[in-house]
Amino acid sequence: MGQPAGVAGEAAAAGRAVIDRAKVAELAAERLDWRFKALPPAAWGLTVSQYLATEPTLDQFATPLLTLDAGALAHNLRTMADWCARAGVALAPHGKTTMAPALWQAQLDAGAYGITLANLPQLRVARAFGVREVLLANTLLDPAGLAWLAKELAADPAFRFSSWVDSVAAVRLMDQALRAAGVAAGRPVEVLVELGGPAGRTGVRDLATALDVARAVAAAPMLRLAGVGGYEGALAHDATPRGLAAVETYLLRLVELHDALRGEGLFAAGERVLVSAGGSAYFDQVARVLAPLGAQPDTTVVLRSGAYLAHDDGFYRGVSPLVRGAGDEPLRAALHGWARVLSRPESGLALLDGGKRDFPYDDGLPEPQLVRDGRALKGVVTALNDQHAFLRDSDAEVGEVVRLGLSHPCTAFDKWTLIPVLDDTSAHRPKVVDLVRTFF
């Protein structure tokens, strides 16, 4: 597999040094007990590796349950890595989607050059597992957090970190906090000017303000201007012509901002420059518009897609470029819910034992797919309570276990601290081949 040039290629070549593989491997020695919901009591007292050696199967687990499909995960890893290599862009997948160091390691092994995160607690998890290339897609203003970060940078020369700023006030506060912590100016914190858009989230709204922010960074001894970034997904929520046009307009403005900063000489000669955008919905447009910037000296275009790994049977199934035709192979849904029919209290209604505490619901309700024995299932989930799903117009019987397609991985993983990985979720009796630990 080919790798993007520049920073991404160097990090991919380093491969195993980007994360502490020994720390990740230690997760297999964790003792299992009642803390991990749906885990059968037969596993309690065993380590993860000891329990997996018993060759457990899905039917031994309680419901509700969230699972991953091993084949789909492997397919999605390979498909996205190959696509990025062909497009000439680097990938720093958003780690907040899974908060699972073992999955981060798989993404890094597949060619990702680093991990994106969203806040200080997530950054601390990454550092606990030795992640050495981090892009924080947010602004870090917490003084204690900045002091801790500066110590991490000083203690580990191989640790590379970048974050966003979108105001002169943020620049001033970051610089002051780093000074107050007594940090030497020898290794400034890298920051990217964040570009936003109308009715979007954070980010500078106009070029003039962005230039003011960049100049303030250039004048701050504790900071170094390292590029531009932003999130186009905040400006559209579908793949309609209107949504795609909004994304296109935003990306062209990001190019304009990069060119303006470079034209003013605000990037230090010989230092890396990052240009970053790209969630999991519009990364084809991001690559097409931004990838040419990677031809400039020391410049790397970085996608931050995170949901591609698990994909889904909802929102991303409808908008992902690798479903819409941007690649030869579509992504596959690796994420499923399992719930048992508890009651059929009236005609046309079945109640399942999984609800809002177990499955995502913010971007679409779960989709009934089949009964655990492989029989196709009719019906539709019309509502979720905290612990129940309302399944209507279904032939599912009391006691049967239903497989559910889910929408939006980012609000699925956070509900589970230990997620079984199945060899094949469509098999008559799926085997559990791994257990993925999350840290939210």
C-alpha cells in the first residue's frame, strides 16, 4: 500500500512507534467482572485473553448488547487507507468516535499518521497509551491542561501536538497560561487557525479576522502557527446539491485562508504546515479541493474521518463518499445492537430490552434486521425509552433476540466500556473473537 508523502509518510514508516503497543497489549490482561454490562458471569475473574481462549459465542452474552463485526472492521480499515493513498492525503482519524486504543492502533497500523481528539480528557487517554501524533480539533484554553501538555511535550521529544485557535483572545490566553506554567519557549505549542462558517460551530468567520489571529500567533513566543483547519460537516447534513455546494464553498475559503497566510510569510520556513478538514461525510470533496496544497513544501493535507471504521446502517450509509460512489468498494456496517423481545402487549407492538442507554438515537433510530437465528425480520422501531425500544409491525416473538442496525457510531461506543467483536454477525452462532475496551 502506498502512503501519502511528507509527514504522513514518515509517521506511517515509523508505524509501531506512533502508539505504545505494549500498553495496548496490557488490556488483554485486564480482569473481567460485573462492571462490563452484558458480559456473562462465566467471564468474571478471568482476564480478557483467558476468556477469549474459551471461544465464547454471542448467545452466551446478555441483552441488550453492542457488537462489532471483525470482517467489516478489516474491510473498512483497508478500504479507507487505500482511498487516502490514492487521493494523496493523510489520515488522522478522529479518536473520539471509538475512544478505543486497540482500534486506534489498528488504524495507525493501516497507515494513519496520527489520531485526532476533541478535548483534554481524550488527550490524556491518548498519552496514557503513548500516542505521539495528536491533532486536537478544538481550542485548549484550560491553564492546568496547558501546563500538563507542556510537560508532556518536554518529556517526550517525539510527541507532536497541534490544536486550533479562532480568536486573538484565545491566542493571548494560551500564551499567558504557558508562560505562567514556567514553560521554556524552546518548544512552542503548534496551533492551526480554525475557519468556521455561517451558523456553524467554532471558527473564524472571515478572512480579515483569521489573518489577525494568525499574526497574533506569530507574535506569541509560546505558540507556533502550524496551518489551517476546520470542519465542513457543521455546514451540511446531507448529500443534496445544496449541502454539497455549502461544503464546496467552505473548502475554497479554507484554501484562500491557507494561501493568504503563506503569502504573508506567517509560516516558519522548514516547519511543517497542516491543512486539515474532513469528517466522514464529505472527505471526497475535501481531498479534491485541498489535496493540491500538499504539493507545497512541508505541507500535509490531513483528513480526520473517524466514523468510517465502524460505519453504520443510518446516517453514514446515506452520506459517506464510499457509499455514494467515490471509491470502488463501499464501506460496511460493523456496528450492531442486539435486544430481546420482552413483551407483545398489544397487536402490532413488541417491546425490546434495549433503549437510549444502550443504542444511539440522535441521528436515526435502530433498524430491525434479523433474528439471531438468521431469520429476516420485518418491522420498524418507532421510539426509544431509556431501557426499551418500541418495535411495530413485526413478527418477532417474545424471547427472540433481534439484531439492530444502528446510526451514528459517535454516540454508540460511548455507552459501552467493553464491546465484543464477532467473527460474522450474520452467522447462525457468531463467535466472539475479541473484546474492545473503550475509555470515555
